[in-house]
Amino acid sequence: MSSLIPKGVFSCPEDNQRIKAAWQHFLQSAELPGDVAVRPPIDQSWRRCLDSRVDPGLRQAPEPLTEAQLQAIRERHRRLLDASMPVMAMARELMAQSGNIMLLADRNGMVIEAGGDYATLSQAERIHLMPGSPWNEQFCGTNAIGTALLLGQPVQIHAAEHFCEGIKRWTCSASVIRDPRDGHILGALDVSGESQSFSRHSLALAVTTAHRIESALARHEMASRYRLLELSIEQLAAHHDEGLLLFDPHGFLVRSNLHGPAALAARGIDLDIRGACRLPALALGPEGSPAGPLPDWLPGDWLRPVQARGEVLGMLVRIPWPARAAGTLVAPKADQRAPAERAPGFARLVGNSAAMVAALHKAQQLAGCNVPVLLQGETGAGKEAFAQGIHYSGIGREGPFVAINCGSLSRELLASELFGYAEGAFTGARRGGMKGKIEAAHGGTLFLDEIGEMPLDLQSHLLRALEEGEIYRLGECEPRRVDFRLVTATHRDLREEVAQRRFRQDLFYRVAVTSIRIPPLRERRDDIPLLAGHILKREAERHGRPLPELDPEALQALMAHDWPGNVRELRNVLEGMLLLGGRRLTRDDLPDELRQSARLAAGAVEGQLEEAEREVIRQAIERSRGNLTQAAKALGIAKSTLYLRLRKYGMSRVPEAGERLRLE
């Protein structure tokens, strides 16, 4: 945790008396005595307070707001409050009788939430350390909330280090909370108590809790972006006669379609959409309409709200191509073939199940849209086949398809494979250097499989390549321009990886513009007969073998298996059966583990059938009031057969009229 906290921010309680004397000297002479070391953040804050004419004799913060005024501020910070709700609830439980409280403040230092030790909350109210009171330096002098917000870093202020006399009984630790989208400060999280409760761990708790709130904000933001993109992706993919820009409800650019940059340039609009881009005017107000005046270049009729169930989730900006003459439009050529005509690129993907059809339909839609695609699925589910389908059916199909598995190489080898290297860059470097995979994908598609395994430091280099459109070979100082389509894949939950700080959030936004979930084989068992026939045909041709017949019992065993290795495992099993079996593949040709699964499945089915037969017999005997002759007739079997079944199922004797059949 110490790595998260800058050096020099911890207080030293043993210096309290000397610091108090230094404070008195400072108020008299505006200078610190030379024999007392006051930490730089405290020294600088005291000087700011003196320059701002803060009253050093202040006993408390200004009077709290009314409940209505506080509620209005809380509504403006609803997103921050919602993200902090779990940790504030935890504070109420864990800080009981601890002598400490936890406070949440907005970016102006206004406390908007508090919880913790009940007695300490009561004491804090005496100095107005409570919701509705402002605690910035301008009002309250040196204090953890106000000073942390001003410095933008964690701060611990103990006892005499406070500038105002009435607050010197307290010890406070605070850390700022930053917006995961652009890093600006949203507020601060503070842990406070009376001075005798001092602990260095309070600052670590404040920093950790602030990071937990930031992670909750990031998860919420990612979910919102996913939803917005899901609602807009068809429009982004379908419009070929205009540029489209998608903005979230806070005015941040989420995605541009293929023609967005060119349409902006054609109209002479100076808007850089390659990096982090925001139009504050497009931040949505309470009514779901842009809150600010639109820029001169943006007419109101270019705006299209993106809605779901009556709620406006973002804004789509359409940028028509400028008219050339007689109303004709200048637009680049685009692949306007219908998804069905792009089917050859997806020929390797076999399946008619609902889950597979939905995934294929989405992939076909995205093939004609130049946006990064994240493929999510288990190992062996067919992620690379989907990536190739998108490439060979899409806009860059004439270019190369370059694939690399980020989880199968060491960090150093992956770096050189991705970015290449110059001659002499390291011992053993190839003469003339080597072109990396990113450079090799220029004009085509780069497929990064298992991107969730990429080391964090390499993620930053990849992000720069995506944002700037250029790479540096290892050992070179001159950039090389690259232009490629990006398709990534992972079996991990990248949202959780971001929350755990194992994957960069800004890179996640770049690679997960839209995603496709590839269903595992166990969720589409109905596709197994079709897949089995397809795989056997292909493998028979590859090995020069006659196409064998698959026995129904063997097929039933294949469909009963859970397939943890998915299609890849199915292919390996069928290839082995083809090479070792004859013209007809039976259950005996199955691998040992599948034969065992088949026997267990068959036993379960047999048990279910016997239980069903037993219940039918019981009901027939009950309906005949114990008359076995009538019961046998109703069942359509001989009376002797019925006696055999009774003995088999432990039905020990014939019941009397009105008596239920007893079982042993």
C-alpha cells in the first residue's frame, strides 16, 4: 500500500508540540523558525491560508446547508454517491466504536456523506465536520479534505498541523477520487478522528477506499458504454454516406464510424477524435438534451439521441458529406454488400443453434464496420475462426491477417514480436532487423488472441500505437505509420481485470468498442451432429481416408459430453477416431473418458426410465383399487409380466381395496 502513497505525506505525532510552537511563530512573523521542520505540504498550505486571510482562530466550518440545499448537491453527484454506497455502508459497520469516521466530499470540499463511529460523529458535528459543510482550504484552512483536493494527492493532517485553532484536536487523512474517464478530480474520501486516534494506517485506508470507489465508477462506466454501443452499433455499421460520432451522456466521444474523420475534414471541422475527445456541449442535462450551447459547426439537426425505454443514453452526431453540385454527395467507396453476401468469410463456422446464429449475425454486421471487436469465449470455442471470418468478409479483406497469442510468449519475446526491432537492438538480433506483427498487419487485420494476458507495460505501448497510428521498432527513434483493423480475444472478464488493475482501462475502451460472446459447445449441443459431419469430412480429406459413418450411439455419447475444450477438443477426438477406427465409428472408438461419460449417461437414462415405469405401474394399480388383472389390462401387459415388474421394483404384495401400494 505504501507504493500508492507519495513520500512525505505522513504526520509525525511526536512533533506535535514543536509544530504548535512553529505555528504560533508563523502567525506572528509569517516565517517558520529555523529549528523546526514542518513538512512541505503543511508549510505551503499555511502560507496559502495566510495569503487568503483565513482566520487562524476559527473554531468550526461554516454553517451547514439546509436539507433541501444538500439534497440538490447530492443529486448532482448521484454517480459518485452510488459508487461509494457500498464502502460507506461498510464504514458504518466496521468503524463502530473505533473513534473514527469516514466522510465523502465533492470536488469543492462539500461533505455529502458521512458514516462511522456514532460518538465521533456527534463530536464532529460540533466543528461542522458533517454533510452540508464545506471543508476547502479557503473556508477551513489546512485540513485533509481541502488540502488533498488542492494538491490532488493523499494527505494526512494531524492535530497542530491544522491552520485553524478549533480543528487542532483532530487528525484527518484524505485521498482524492478521480474520474476513470479522464482523471479529473470528482471528490475526496476522508478518515477522521480526534487526535488521540492517530494512526498511519488511516491514510492507507483512505487511499484504498478511494481506489475502490474509482473501480466501482469504472465498472459502471464500462457497463454504460457497452450498453450505448450495443444500441448504436448497427447504425455505425450501416451508414456509408456520412460520418457518425457517438458521444456518451457526459460528452465524451465513444466511437466514430469509418467515415467520421474524413467527413469532419471535408467540412473543415477541426476536431481531433483520435485520442480522448470531449464536447462539453453534448453533456446531457436532466431532460436528456444537450446542456450547453452547441458549437458553430454543429447544427441541431445533426443530433440523434440514443434511447432505451424512454431514457436518453447518449448522442449520435451525423456529419453529412458536403454537397458537390446539384445535391450530389462526396463519399468514399465502401463495401455495401449485405451480410448474407459476406458469408464465405465465415464458412469455417458451423452451427444452427440460436446462440451461434446470434453470434454469427453480429459478426457479419461488424465485418463491414471499421471498429475494434473483442471476442469473448472459452479456450477452443472458435475465437480465431470468428476473427478470420470478420477479416475475410470485411473492409480489409485484401490485406493480411496477422495473428499472435499474447499468452504464449514471454514479455521480451512478445514485445519484439509485436513491435519488431532494429538491427543490433540486442544481442542475437537478426541482421537488418525484423518487422513486428503490428507493422505486418498494415492494411489488413491484427488479431491479438488472449489479450488479457498482455503485461501492463506492453499495454501502454499498444495503446499508443492504436491512438497515434504509429509504432517504434525496438532500438529505433523514427516512428513507422501503421493502419490496421484490430480484433482481440480473451477468455477473461476484462471488466474485472480492469477493476483489479491488471488491465488498463483506457486500453479496454480502445479494444472493446463492441464485443461478441462466442457460446461454448455445451451451450449449443444441437450443433454437434452438424459439426461432427463437417469435421470428419475435412479430416478425412486431409488424411486421405474414406469418410466414415458415425454410429448413432457414438453421436449420442458426443452430445452427452460437456466439452471443456470446446470445438478444439471435439476436433481432436474425431480426428483420433478417424485415424484409429474403421468405416463405421462406434462407442468403442471413443476415447476412454468419453466412453465412461457415455456409460454414466446411459445408466442415468436407464434409471430414469425404470423410475417412470415404476410410477406408471403404481398409478395403474391404484386406479384399479388393487385389482392386478384390471391393472395389467390397463397397462397392456400380461398379468404374469406385471408380477415380474412388482418383484423387480420391490412392490412386495398386492394391496387391499383402498390401500396404497407399499414399497420395500
